[in-house]
Amino acid sequence: MKVLKSYDLRIKSELCNICNTVNKILSFILECHGPLKENVLFDIKVILNELLQNAIRHGNNEDSSKQVKIKVGIDNSFVFFIIEDEGKGFDINCCGQKEELMDICEMKENGRGILIVKNLCESVKYNSKGNKIVVLKMIE
């Protein structure tokens, strides 16, 4: 994948920053790519919302002195997101796999967001510490 454009930003670990950050990222994507299908826009909103909530709530424990780093890259067919918090990380082997999608009502609250993201993206990878995630989403 040859990245045509990228966008980097940092936000304080406050939940009130999520909506504005998602809107900034969507504006960047639309500016670079042009219009997207409604279902793709919806998926991107869900993905970003879940990843940013996890980084702020679970990674940085809503500590506003900590930041979340975000990198967005786009080419003609894909967008990627790299989200990194300042937390201690988590065991990356504890999350359900894409194939294990079960009744959403039976799922525990923890891990549900990652499972949703895995099912909306083409690829999900973590660093070994578990405080950085890289996701790839097809936009064409």
C-alpha cells in the first residue's frame, strides 16, 4: 500500500475529545478521497469511536495528563489508523477472533469494541506491549 497522504494528531485522554477528533479525521479522509459510501462512513465512525474510547478509558484510565497519538494514512482503496496510548498495555491474546462473532447480548462489555473493530476492518495488528493498534479499512 502506497500512502498518498497522512495525518497525525494527539489528543488529551478526555472522552469529550472523541467526537471532534472523529470529525477531523473524517474531514481529512473526505478531502483526500472524495465522497464515500454511507456504510463505509458509518464503519469508520464506529472504528474510530471504539479505538479512541479504548485508548482513553482502558489505556490511559481517563488521565487527562496523558495523550493518545493518532496517525491516519490513505491511498485510493484503503485507510489505516494507528492509535497509541500511554498505558501499560493489555494481553493481546485475550481478545476474541474475527471468526468468533457471537450474539452481542451474550458478550462481556470488555473486549466487545475490539471484536466489533475486527469485524469491520480488513486487518488489525497490535504492538507486543498492547498499547498500540494498527487497523486497515477498505474504502473502495
